[in-house]
Amino acid sequence: MTCEPLVEAVGVGKRFGSGLWATEAVQAASFSIFPGDLVALVGASGSGKSTLLNLIAGLDTPSSGEVRWPALGAREDLRPGKIAIVFQGPSLLTPLSVVENVRLPLLLNDLPEKEAALLADEALDRLHIAHLRDKLPEEISGGQSQRVAIARALASRPVLLLADEPTGQLDSATAQDVITTLLSAARELHAAALVATHDPHVARRFPATWQMDDGRLNAGAPCSI
């Protein structure tokens, strides 16, 4: 069965610097991500995973090649809502409660307060952390903070979720629990997910794996629906 890709890249490269000091963070990457795809992006630190995620999200522009979003529209149409990102490391705003952290991006995107509140509560319920809604970030654990970050990303009901080493600072048991929650939420929303990780135990949880080495990507993405 054929389907239209959410993201399509052809010969994409990203260079930082120039001349002798140039670094090829991504080199001639070609791939597609389809609705429902669940992919682990593996590779060592510095292999270009974060740069590739930024290109897919439209947060950065390639130095060569092209990134397109056939099922999503133009680059300026990607947010709010269509692509969501869970960044590496702590990302919650410390003065705000859990529910305020989840609700804030929705309000910044001019969603009515009542609708933002409903979506935030729904996301917290989906991640099984509604009981933390009034806690401050300093009052919850690292694993709980990552669940909040995922809830914040999923609150807008994206069709593509990108996550950059979401378990990098967690112990193995907590990491597995967070990945279970992320995969379950993505499937519930019928969203595609691309998760960068250097942990083989995390990567094995995904139906597909892409390998990145020194900026070179070995990828494949069959249509999932």
C-alpha cells in the first residue's frame, strides 16, 4: 500500500563552518518518514543525530539537498501542532507547575485558554502523570520530568514526534518505562516517532532502526499503513 510521506529528504547535507574548519554534520542523507513509523535513530555522540532532527523539524536549513513535508505542507506550516520535539536534557520551566509547563506552548500558539487546559489535562492523563499536575519541576524525579516533556510535546496532537536522547540521563529501568510510555502515546495518537538514542536497549524497542555514523545515514522507512 502506498501513502504520502510526512517527511522526505533527498541528498540532505549540513555543514558548519567553512574551509579547513568546516564540519560535515550530515552528509547526503536521503529518507522518508511515513504515518505510523516508529524509528530509533542510533549513533554515537557527535554523529549528527541532533542536527538531523533539527533539519527534519524545520528548525534548521540544509546546506545541500532538500527536505520536504509532502503530507504536512510548507516549512512554515509545521508548527504549531504538526511536528513536536522532545529536546535532550531538562527542558521544563522551573517557576511553572507541571500542568502550566504542558499548557504554555498551546497558549503561546494562541489557543483559547479553555481548550489549552483540556488538551494539557488530556496529555497528562495519557502519560499517567495527572497526579503531578500541580507539582513544580524540582519536586518530581528525572523520569517524571521526561514524561512531562513528552506530555507537553503530545498535547498539540502532532502527527510526527521527534525526541533527542530522551532517556540519556535516566537509569535503565526508568529509561525503559519512559520509552514504553512514549511508544504507547504515539500509537494512541497514530503519530510517527523518530527517537535519537545511543542506547541499544532503547533502540531494540522500535520496529525500525536507522544508523548514523560521522554524519552518514543508513535509513529505510517502509510505509506503515
